[in-house]
Amino acid sequence: MLGTRLASYSGMARQPRTLPESAMLHIICRGNNGLTLFREQSDFERFLGKLEIAAIKAALFIHHYVLMHTHVHILAWTDRTDLLATAIKSITVSHHHYYALKYEYKGHLWHSRYRSILIENEPHWLQCGRYIELNADHAGICNDPADYPWSSYHYYAKGAEDSMVRPIMHYDKDHLWRPGVENRGYREFVLAGKKLNYVSQKELFENTSPAGDVHHR
């Protein structure tokens, strides 16, 4: 089963020195000084809408994501890494303008520039996706990723419709998602990640050397 096969997988994702033309990337955008980026449901919904439009324009195929209140994680395959910076800028600038107008906010909304970390092979893609979808659990917002609405977990574990997710690179994508059908193997796989050391997982999928942090824009 998927859960059994992948829960036991371990290893480090190597960090290359250059960004290839196409790649699977863990993209992280954080609010400035822990600022709350999404205060209401409409904030989440608008951001997802803008992200979906930008992803289509930039040949960015989102496999896993989570919108936290203070930051965003995206695992995406791109056929055009040269378009990534423009896509992320369009999303973050749009949200900044929207947020400033709605909440009468002045100042920097985003912390520095986004980060993009290369994830090299499929077992690491799924592990990184699990790490992303467990973010709300790790933050103490919920005890089960099924209870947090703003992530790709529902697409894979519950067979929920989510136009944001386009997992073209998962070799068994037809088994990972079936409309309206619960995927117990995937759920077991994700929940098994709760037993892993969070610090080591964060180190694996977020904290990289400058060489591994291949794109800053």
C-alpha cells in the first residue's frame, strides 16, 4: 500500500547548484515578521484564485500546497523555471495591494523574497507534499490535516475536486486521486508523518545551503 511503502522511506534530497530548465520546486512565501496574511475566508479564496491563474500562465503544475495564516507552501513542477519569478511576483504583489486596501495596511507585507528549493525525485516529492499538508498540524491549528481546509490534502485523501492541483509528475496519479473516493493509503502515509521528527523534516525540505536555495526573486 502507498502508506506502507512510503512511510518507511528515508533519505536526504540533494541540493544542486544550478536551476534546470524544468524542475520540481518547494516554494515558500512568508509574511513579514510573522504577519497574518489571511484574516478571513475571502482572503484565502482570493489568493488561491490568483495563484491558479498565475500557475496556468507560467506552466506551473501545483502538486501540493497549504495556505497558512502567516505563510504559503507550494510544491510544483515547472516546465519553465525562467517564468517562476514573474509568476510569484504577480501573486504576491496582487495580494499586497488587496491586503493594503482591505485592511488599511502600510508597510512590507512579505518577508524578503520567496524561496525555491529543488526536490529531486518522486519519493521526496511525496514526502515534501506530506510535510506541506501537515503544516497546520505542526502549528497546533488542528490535530488532523482533514480538519484544515486550505491545503491539497483533501484532493488526495478524500478525492475532493481542486482545480489548483495538477499532479502531472506523480507516476501513479490516477491511483492517488479518484473523484469522490477516499484514499486510505494516502491518509495513512500522511498521518505516519506526524511521528517523524519535525525539526529534521523542516531541515530536509526548508533549510538549505545557499547553493540549494536556487532561486531568489
